[in-house]
Amino acid sequence: MNKTEFINAVSAKSGLSKVDAKKAIEAFVETVSDELKGGGKVALLGFGSFSVTEKLARKGVNPKTKQPINIPARKSVKFKAGSELAELVK
């Protein structure tokens, strides 16, 4: 499902117009992004939680040249499914 299909599905299930559904989805994405950018966590009961994890610097190998490379430290977004969502998908 791409963004347009997601907007259409939200519009159909919520009774919102497609324009309002798009605004709501964009507001959700922006709110979650801002919270994660600030180092926070977003937890939606029954759905899951978004958080930021730190990946340490490490050594790796370039598969093309087989030369060792240094992979810098970085931050990564993590999503952990809530129990209800995990059970639904099972």
C-alpha cells in the first residue's frame, strides 16, 4: 500500500474527505518525526511504539572490493509492534 492508497483507505474508514485524511496523516507523520528528532518516544497503546536507537561505529567490509571500511555511528528509528497488532498479524 502506498501513500495515496493509504489516504484513500483512511478516508473511506473514517468518513473524512480525502483532503482531510491527507492532512491528518501528514500531521501524524510530522508529529512523530518531530518527537523522534528530539530524542523522544511515541507509544500508541495497542498499535506499537516508535523510538530512536543509537548504532555504534563499527568495522565492515566493502563486498565489491573486499576492503575493510569504517561504518560511522548513527541514529536509527525503531518500531516495536504492540501486543494487539502482533496478535492480529499472527
